[in-house]
Amino acid sequence: MNVTPRKLNAFTIFKLPAAYFCGVRTKYIDADKCIVSVRYKWINQNPFKSMFWAVQGMAAEFSTGALMISKIKESGKRISMLVTANNATFTKKATGRIRFTCHDGNLMDETIKKAIETGEGQTFWAKSIGVNEEGVEVSTFNFEWSVKMKELF
């Protein structure tokens, strides 16, 4: 089964309802990158007439996590994944449609391969950059992911 934007968006309804109701939607995914979009609106606003930082974080994390889900599924192995740390930088007010893009597919492939070969947990940092409709960067999120082979019993 391929991981598609449509399947990921359905996934958010049932597994990440807060993200779904805030408007987080996957727009594109391939072997290298994932693009997740969210539009500034009443339900995800802050008092400063821009998008709440946590909503940006949900979209950014999902751009890295959806790509990781795809990579794990592709591996055919039972692998757990967990965010163990994160940080963010905000450079401009987030208004309008913001697109978060993660380009770390190759890094994920290497990390999953190492986890499978060694049987030990591995960590890596994935980056997601948010840009507005004019292509101006509004925020950058970094997530430290931990991946580990699941026990067989």
C-alpha cells in the first residue's frame, strides 16, 4: 500500500483530529520530500493576527512524520518512531497559506537501514521549513526522531 496525501489526510481525521480541525493537510509526498499545508484562519489564530506557533508545529512535524511513516512502510519492518526533541525559529508572521516542506527522505533511509542492520535505536534530526504564499520563510522547525525495531512478541 502506497502512502498518499489522500490517505495521510484521512489518517489525520482519526489519529490527529486537532491537526485536521486546524486545517493541516498533506499536499505532496515522494521518496525525498513531503509538503504539508495549513491556512491561517479563526480556529488556528493567536492574539497577534497570525497563526499560533503550535499549529505551525503540527504541520511541520507532520511533514517529517508522514515522510517517516512512508519510509517505515516501504521497509516492510516493524519499526517504532518517536519525536525526542525539537526546536523552532520564527522569522515572519504566519498569515495566509503556509507550506512546510521536509527534504530529508535520504537521511531517513540511512537511519532506518542502520536501525535494521544493528537492531539498535537510532536518532536523527529532520528539518521542515515553512514558507508563505510569496515564498518567504516564516518558520523553521527541527525534530529529533528516534527509530527502533519493535520486539517480535
